[in-house]
Amino acid sequence: MASWCVRAVKQSYSVVASSSIIRASPRLLCTAAQQKSGQGSEEDQHAEQSAAEKGLAEEKGQLEDQLKEVTDKYKRALADTENLRTRSQKMVEDSKLYGIQRLCKDLLEVADILEKATESVPSEEVSSQKNPHLKNLYDGLVMTDKQMQKVFAKHGLVKLNPDGGQKFDPYEHEALFHAPVEGKEPGTVAVVTKVGYKLHGRTLRPALVGVAKAP
């Protein structure tokens, strides 16, 4: 009787344990599935994050390239604008300085005539009291020439009259001839046939000269 009771208890325990395992197994399967699903979600998140970071890096590189290109264009445009401003300012200054160039060239002819007129009067006739009218005329021409030279200097027009022995300068002188001249070094101005002029440092008309050369 006692042994039968023991067997009955064991059988009942086995049945209960089996039913418990059967009831618990869906929960175990669900938990395992959830764990596996969680691992998959983390991997997907990592993959999405990596793709997003890669996309942001590419976009950053593109933006940096665009910024560099725009900066270069801005610098070039700024340099071009500055160059244009400098050239425009230079043109305005040149127009102020050299705008009277044509007028000065015309006036040089008048100055040449005055100079030739005064040089044509013999010095003995000027110092003589026999012809006071000629002396007065001569003095008037000299005063006119001096006043004209003052006006020229006021506007930056300076006479080029190289002294004897000055070295020939092709930027200021125009050689009409070369000849051996006693007492003159080769390559120097021997004689001036017509004076020249400079306007604000720029040669407006070169002086016409004869240049000494070696015998």
C-alpha cells in the first residue's frame, strides 16, 4: 500500500512538471526571440548610424569644397575690383596732369618763336642807345618769354636745355647728328638746336641735339 502511494505521488509529480515545462516553453521561446530581435535591432541601428555618419561626412566635404570655391571667387573679385579702382584712379590723375598736353604742345611753338625772336637781336643793338624802340621791343619779348616759362612751370612744364657735356639721354634727347667735337667726350651733347620740354616728369618734346663721337 505504501509503495503504491509513492508511485502515485511520483506519477503526479511527473505530470505536473511536464505541464509546467509545456506552459513555460512559450515564454522561453518568446524571450529568446526578443533577445535575438534586440540584437538585430542594435545591428540595424549601428548600420543606420554608420550610413548617416558617412552621408554627413560626404556632405561636409562638399560644403567645404563649395566654401573654398566661393572664397577663391570672392578673393579674385576683390582683387579685380581693387585693380580696377587703382587703374581708374590712375586714369583720373593722369587726365588731370596730362589733360593739357595738347595745349602745351601748341604753346611750345609760341615759346620757340619768342626765343628765336630774342636770339635774333644782336647784343650790341640791345645795349646801344641809338634805337630805343628796338630795345623796348626786345625787353618786352624777354619779359613775355620769362612770364610764359613761369606759367609753364606752374603747370609742370619744364624746359629741357642740356648743357654742353651732358651725357646723351635717349628719353630726353633726339640726336640729329653725330660728329667729332674737340673738347667733348664721345656720347655727350655737343650742341642744342632746339630745346625740349617735360610735362610732370614725362618727356613732352625731346631736345634736338648733336652728339659728340670719337674722331
